[in-house]
Amino acid sequence: MSDHEHDATTPDATTAPVQEGSLTDADDGERLEGVVEQVRGDLLSGHVDDLQRMVRERLEQAGLAASPNDVDAVVSAVQTP
């Protein structure tokens, strides 16, 4: 079986969060952009109860700093069109 065929049959290949695979493949800037896009999508779909908490969790999951200033910066970026 080729690597491509194996990837297609791996159950978690398409359901895992982007951050899990990007910890080694993406630099901090790319991971940060991914967090912003993910949270923006969640906002648009109405799946956000506490934006600051969600941003903090997404940053931590991506292996990025999640200080109050970092969270505020992402919240601001998400809310900017």
C-alpha cells in the first residue's frame, strides 16, 4: 500500500484539528493565521459562547503564547473585516 492510500484510510486524517498537524509543519505566523481563520469561522457559524476563552484555548492548542495581550490581539483580528 502506498503512503497516499494509507493516509486515505486513516480515520483521524480528515477530522483532526489543523493545529495538530501544523505544530511541526507551520511556523508561528502560519499557526496564528490558522487560529484567526478558525475562530472567524466559528463566529460566523454561531458556535462561540465566550470568544476570549475560545481564542485562548485555540492559541494553546496551536502551541502559541496565550497571554491576555495575545488573546486581545487575536480577538481584534477576528473582529476586523
